[in-house]
Amino acid sequence: MFTDADLEYLSSEFVELRGLCAAAGRDIDEVRRAIAQRLSPAPPYPGVEYMPANYFQLPDAEEFRRTFTGDHPAENLTAYLDGTYFVCLRNATVENIARKGELVDEIRALRFSPRPDDATWRVQLHSRVDELDRLERPFSPDFDRSRFGRPVTRDELIEDSRRLYPLDTAA
């Protein structure tokens, strides 16, 4: 399931739930109940209880419902509670989740109608790619790159955009 490289990535990017609970003075059984009841987000990886270090500063389900302003609120809440946004975002705030959706749409639209000889188009593409790059995690080396059945957004939209459409065409 997880390669050694994946496990190394997980331990460098995430913190075990037990340690987070101890540090925050939270009862781990209560936290697990809230996760099971879909009141709080689940761990992002199956079979291991790794969470982002700021897990207890992130919104619960009710706060997410109340504050999310992006497209497809029900779908995004489901993905959030499944822990999916912990996989891809360095900081899975409501604002960052909505902004990632906007950036993904904008980058895909720009790439759908490429104008690689147009410097303005390349600058627009790269400004969005750079912003998405600041929001996203690296993704695990192996597991994440097979789990979704398609390339991760980092590979598809960040790395491929930079490779296919370099900002400086003289390079």
C-alpha cells in the first residue's frame, strides 16, 4: 500500500493524531467519535492516523458549512470531511479550498486555449500556477499518484504547465 518513500513523506508532512491530541489536551476517543460522526475531518490516508499539524485550528463540519463560499459546497464539504484536502493543501482552510478550486478552473481554462507565443498569456498562466504551488503540498511520491486514478493537480497543472509553457521562451 504505502512505499517507504510514502511513509517518509507522511511522517515529514503530518503528525500522528495521538500526539496532536496530547499536545492540545484533547481526548483522542472524543476526537475519533467526532470524525466517525462526520463532525470533524478524517485522516487523509487510509489505515494511519496522520493529520496536519494545525488540525485543531481548522474548521469543523458546521463552520465549513457556514463559511464556505466556493462552488459545489456539498461536494467540497464531503471531500473536506474525507480528509482529501489535507492531501493536497498545506493549510486546508475554507478560503484555501475555495481558492484552489478557482485556480484549478482558471489554469485549465488558460491551458484549454493555449497561446504560448503570447507573453501576457504566459504571465497569466504562471501567476496562477505559482499561487497554486504555494497552496499545495508536494503529494506523496507513490500513493497519491495512484490513488485518484488521474494525475494529481501538482503534476497536471503546476509541473506540466511550467514544462509545456515556460515563462521565458528563450530558455
